[in-house]
Amino acid sequence: MPVMNEDMRVKLMSISTATLTTVLFKRGFRNTFICGSGLINPDAPRMVGPAYTLRYIPAREDLDDIKVFEDREHPQRKAIEECPAGAVMVIDSRKDPSAASAGGILVTRLYKRGVAGIVTDGGFRDTPDIAKLPFPSYHRTPSAPTNLIRHHATDINVPIGCGDVPVFPGDIIVGDQEGVVVIPQHIAQEVANEAFEQTAFEDFVYEKVVEGSSIFGIYPPDEEAQKAFGDWRQKNGR
């Protein structure tokens, strides 16, 4: 599991997924936002960390009965105990929320182990309990049935699709109240740097718009607006 440096983490904690998708689009990456997966607890902290993945395929009746959880090598249970602290668990559930991808006990275990968050394109069970945790958890919709009804856990830490977005182990996952974006690992630092600068500029523009300014001339900025932004940045320590 690649180590994410502190500079990158701090910057990404302050950048919206909207800004990140724009910076990624500038580099030719269009499919980076996991559509449909929302935050269960709106008061949870922002989520930043390298991806640690789990892949489900459709369940099969002769393989997926309740006794499989007695096996400590079961991929879902093993992933919960091995996902590194600071990482984000990303689950490929084939966009199928008809059975839970995980539940409150497993999500709580990740929280207690210091994992940075969890994302699935399926659903979670025990969502009233998950909503009480100060732990970012993203899914499509609540789902009470156990995962074994629909999902067969098969692979840990391999390339997956989550909400039709490709996720490779070590890609940087960022989540806010709007949703989750996936940043390819090899460009994560440059994306963080540029998005950090863009966030400062957009804060300046937002302030001007609130004051009544037109977007023309400031978004994008003309020469006068660029000078005003420089003065604003110096004044505000940005």
C-alpha cells in the first residue's frame, strides 16, 4: 500500500470533489466521480486516503451460506482486518444494493482500526448505527439483507469498478458531502497542488460574487481580477 505524504493529505482535506473533478478534467480524466454513492453521516469528517479494494461477484447458492463467515480467510472479513490505517476501503458491489455490502459491526471495526473511510456502489445495513459514527461511509441506499444473498466476496486489493469508475489499489480517494472522487495515484500530488491553488482563487471569486460582482472579468479572470486576487491572497494569508 503506497504511503500518502502529509502535504498531499492536508491539501486534499481542504479541496472539494467539484474542484478536483475540474482539475482532473484538465488532464483528460472524465470518469472520476462515483455517481450515486452518498454520505450516510453528513457530520462525518472529510475522507482522504489511498484505495484498498474489495471485489464482489454475484452470489452462488452452493458457495454462499452463513457458515462461510467462520472461515478467517473469507475475503470480506479478511479485508476488514487487513485494510491499512489511513486507507479507504472501496467495494465493487456491481451497483447492486439489493443486499448489504457490509454492516454496522464491520464499519465500526474499520473506524476503530483507524481506516479513513469506506465506499461502495451498493448498500449498507445497520445504517442508523453507521450514521452515529464520526466515520465517512458512502453508499447508494440502505439495504437490510445480508451480503451473502447477492454478493460473493472474491478479491482483495485488485483493480475494480465502483459506480463505473475504475479504482486501482493506491489511487487516492477523496470524499466530501457531495460524493467521492478517485484520483489516479501517479498524478495525485500535482492534482492536489493545482486544486489547492484553484480553491484559493474560487474562494476569492465567491466572495466577490456575494458582494454583487458579475462573473464577467473574474471567472475566468482578466488582468485586473488577477491583480485583485493577488492583493486578496496577500491580505488573507492564502
